[in-house]
Amino acid sequence: MAGKISSITNEPLTGATIQIPDFNCSTIANKQGEYILKNLPEGNIKMIFSFIGYKTVIETVKIVKGENKTDISLKPSFVQTEEIVVTGGPFRRNMIML
């Protein structure tokens, strides 16, 4: 099993995580967003594709004998929080002369 993980603008997502929870295995995408998982059994498997700042994608992929390729595009995920107010005041440094 191999493939590429990218953003919806086709930018590679270096370091994206690919997990197969049923087989307790995972890998990380390289600089080009490419990944490889070896020695997977034939059949349907659940794969989880994730990257910080993007929505996680869960796909069921059918593995068949031979070459299997699954490319995924992840959409950005925005976190909405309440308003944060930052205030400041004068900085005073106490100096002690000896």
C-alpha cells in the first residue's frame, strides 16, 4: 500500500500520519507527502489519515494482490475559540547596586 497525502491545494503534507488501527500499524508521510505500508493482508481495511490543522479522514480501502495506491487530500480545520484579551503594563526592573 502506498500513496500521497496532500492539502486540497495539492501541497504535500510532510509528516502526516497514516494509521491502520486494526493491525496496530502506522507510518508518517515523507517530504513529498508520500507514504508506504508493507505486508498488509488482502481485504478491506480502515485507514486513518491525519495532520495537525486539517480534518482527519477515515477511509475503508480494499487491499488486493499487487500494487495498491490510495491518495488523500485533507481539508483545513479551523478551531473557533472565544475572544482573548491581552493587556500589558509598564515593565519595571529593580536594580540593586552593590
